[in-house]
Amino acid sequence: MSTTAQSNAAAKREAWGRLRKLPSGRWQVRYPGPDGTTYTARTDQDKPLTFLTKTDARTWLAGVQTKMARGLWEPPEEIAAKLEAELAVEQAQSLGFEEYSKRWLEMIRTEPNRSGKKRAVGTVRSYQGKVTGYLIPEFRNTPVREIDAARIKVMTDRLDQIPAPLNPNSKFNGITRPVLIVLMMILRQAARDGIIPAAPNVSVPRQESVRHDADHDAGEDVANPIQVEALYEAVPDQWAMAVLLAAWCQLRRGECLGLQRRDIEWHDDGSATLHVRRQLNANTGGYTDLKSEAGRRSLSIPKLMIDRLQQHLDDYVSSDAKAPVLPADRWGSIPLSNTRWGYIWADARDGVAGLPHRFRFHDLRHTGLTIFAQEGATLAELMRRGGHADIHIVLRYQHATMNRDRELADRMSDRVSTSIARAKKEGDGGEET
DNA sequence: GACGGCTAGTAGTTATCTGC
DNA sequence: GCAGATAACTACTAGCCGTC
């Protein structure tokens, strides 16, 4: 007799389902599922399930039938998948911070954010610095679920003690807040992954200035036109135009370095318009879109720099439309790098007396915008000129208009006082006559 | 080998966008 | 309007490379 024949002979007809004795002597169960499929008994881990005795097999089969009757039955592979998922969650819940944070970094590197955009290289690098520099040394293999508000407070208190490199006397540093922001991003993702029920309820403190004290007057950061001229003279001729572009066209550093010959539009009357369309990205070294859509703008080039700009183009910029306005080398096709410009700027700045401490190239923008404000530019005009998207940034220039405001208020006072005095005098005179 | 110019990489700081 | 998320800028360091 063949093995198959023996098996068939061992199979016994049941009221529901089938039992058969396997060559090993153990009993196997088969039964019809609600979906019409014939199932063979399997464990919850989706492994083959057989029984030592026929009674055991029959009892198990009865149990399955009861489950089906109550609507509780699920296909073995689905049960196994559920258990596997539960196991994964269980393992994840005991996951150490170091491992999870590395997974998170990999995730933000490869997957788009919730807006569907891929994060910039610089962003990932920035986050990675916070994770490896502060968070992993702080939490090591602490299970993610154990990082609660109290534990986070310990970390922020510790970080708050680190003096700000830029201003050791500052009450704040630029470390705690960004590190906390990254930590909360990780913990929120952990909550979305089901590793913790919810991220701890920790609010990120408001951003405080590190460079300046609370009573710092923003006006101190503004170079006067004489100092702008001195900076222009101090920078080597080949790149001096950057100073005028920042001060009088209010360009940011990356916008200056990203300018190309085609971005300058000359008009018949000798005037010119500057189109700001790209920037030289300090992180990637290549051209990228502007920081914000508001940064994309067209500006009238002030008369005071027209001749110098024309001369600069003739002397240093290739005739190619895409030639950088500030090339690394005379008539070159490669723009001056952000880092190299940093050195050139630092040398020039150190050679000009009277500038505010650590005066930045970026601060040159304030000079032009402040004068614009003093000349009566509206907030909308200031925003457009500076390429600002946020009105709060532009409001800082309003302080510059206070002198003008005071002057107008004094004039108004004089005029009103004079009118009142004249009216009184005329009134008094009328009574007399 | 010393030195300077330059670039890449990174940390700290701040501006801006986005979603609730 | 606010807080979170993102990205850019400033400052600094290390290392490469050519020149003396």
C-alpha cells in the first residue's frame, strides 16, 4: 500500500472538517473557512500544527468551529501577521534612543516630509549635528519610552549652562532650543510609529537673541554711508561690488554671490534693474532657489552705483550671460565661494574703523533699508526691497523712522499750537473791539 | 618644513515657511 | 497667532596643496 493510500485510509469523516493520521502517527486537521478555502491547522505563529491524539485534534477542530460561529475566527496567516506586528511594537517600545535616533536620521534623509518635500542637505546635516553632538551623548541607550518631560528638563537645564560661543555673557545660547526642537521631532515621530503613546508635553521656549542683550538698540548695527564707502575701498576691486550690492540693493550674501550678468537689465536712459532669481548656497556650493518666494524680486539699481557697476562688469565679468557677477577669478565662470568671501569680508571689515563689533556683511542690508525707511518707504515697500516675507523683520526698520516721526510730531505740535494761539488772539481781539 | 590661500565640514545662530 | 519645521547664514576648524 502506498503512503497516500495509507493516509486516505487514516482520514476519518467528521460532521465538520476532516481529521487524518499522518505517517508520523500524529493527527492533522483540515477545515473549510468562511471564504470557501480549505485550511490546515496551524499555530498562531503560522507553523504547522498536528496533534498527538485524535481526541486532541477533534477538540481543537471544535474550538475553531465555535470561533467561526461567533464570528471570531481569523485566517492563521492574519493572526500570525498581527502577532508579528505586536512583537515588533513590543521590541520597538524598548528601543534605545541612540538606535531610534539613527533610524530617524535615515528616515529624514530618504523620505519626504509631511508636506511631501525632500529635506535639503543642509537641514539633515543640521539635525544630525544636534543628534550626534548633544542628544545621543545625553540619552545613549535610554529607552525612548523613558524620555519624559522631567528627563527632558534635566537635559535643557544642562544645555542652558553652556555659554554661547558668540557671546559668552549672553543669558541664552543658540544650543538648547534647536537641540530641543530636534528631540521633540524625534519623539513625535516615535509616537507616530507607536513606540510611545504620545510625545511628552514639552513646549519649546521662545527664541532669544544671543548676539545682543535685550536692551540692544538695532540702530547700533547700521553702518553709515561713509563706512559703506570705506568698506567698498577696503575690499579688493574684483569683489568690492558686493559691498554696494548689499548696502544699496539690499542683497543677502548668497544672493550677491549668485548674481549673473543676465540678472542686470540695462535701460535706454542708462538706468538698470537688478533681478534677484537665485542664490549661491553656502551648504551645497551650487546655485539654489531663493530662501523664500519673497526673495525673488526686481530692484532699481541706485544711481550712485550705476557707473561703478558698469565698470566692474567691464573689468571683471565675462561677457557670457551666465557669467557670475562676482567670479572667483577675473572673467571666470565659477562664482566666488561663500567661504572665501567670508575671509575677504573679514579682512576688509577689520581695516575699517568705527564699525560695530562683529559687523556682518548681512548688516549692510540694514543701511540701505534704514535709509529707505527714513525716506518714507511703506512697510510693503521695505518688505519688497529687502525680499522679506515676514512683516516682523521689517518692523525693525521702523525704529529708524522715529527721528523723522519725532520731527514730524514736533512740526505738528508747532503748527497746532500756533493755530490755537492765533485763534485765541483773534478771539480776544474780537472782544476788545 | 613653514606658510598662506583655499575648500570642505561642522556648530551655533537666526530667518522664514507651514500647519494647526 | 503661535509653535514646530526647515533652511540659510556666520564663525570656526582641519586639511589639502602650491610656493618659498
